[in-house]
Amino acid sequence: MNTMKLCCLNQSQLKGLKRELQILHEQLQADLKAEQSDQQEELSQLSCSEVHDRCEAAAATELNQTSLSHIKQLEEEIRECQSALQRIENGGYGCCEKCGEEIELNRLMANPAAVLCVGCQSRDELHRVRDSGAAF
């Protein structure tokens, strides 16, 4: 459908949400930097120490995979913040990317990087659950 309409956030609301996004973006950047530093330190410690058995090797591998997964998640959240900030600059912020309707202010306050209205988000999640259930 994707009929884009002008969303009705006032300047004060938009300014507040933009500031929230900027704060979130800065925090995510700091978290990412810390996680990358921690992972680097863990890897250097692992390379300096001997792995005594397969259990230790498996634990180290799992820890590294968990760290990598967390890094990927942080990078995705940073991209979402950057995209939301760009939508503010372009005038498309606050409109659902699927149906074009306004995203509720309460939803934007809870998740300022939201791209879908509650209805479209619910339908997407329902489809994902159905699709993953069909795989069994």
C-alpha cells in the first residue's frame, strides 16, 4: 500500500523524540565500543592461555559467539537510530513504512526508532510466528 501521508507530530514532540534518538544512538555507540573491547580482550586472553580440554574450548567458542551476536544486535540498533534520525530530517518520521498511517505517539515514545504502527507490527509478528510454527 505504502501511501505516504504527512504525520501529525508537532515540533515539540519531534524535537523531543529526536533528542531521545540522539541519546539512544550515543549510548548504543558506547555499548558497541565496550563490547568490541571486551571481545578483543577475551580473544587475546584466550590466545595467551592454553585450552585444557574440549569443554573449555566449547565454552570459549560459545562466549565468542554470544559476544558476536550482541555486537551484531547493537550494530542493527544503531542503524535503526540512524535511519530514524534521517527520516526526521527528510520529513517522513512518524509514519508507518507499510500502511503510511501515523505511528502512535505512545509507541514512538516507547521506541523512537519504530518504523511500523502497532497494527502492522502485530501483523508482522503474527506472520513470523505462523511461519516459524509451520517449519516444525
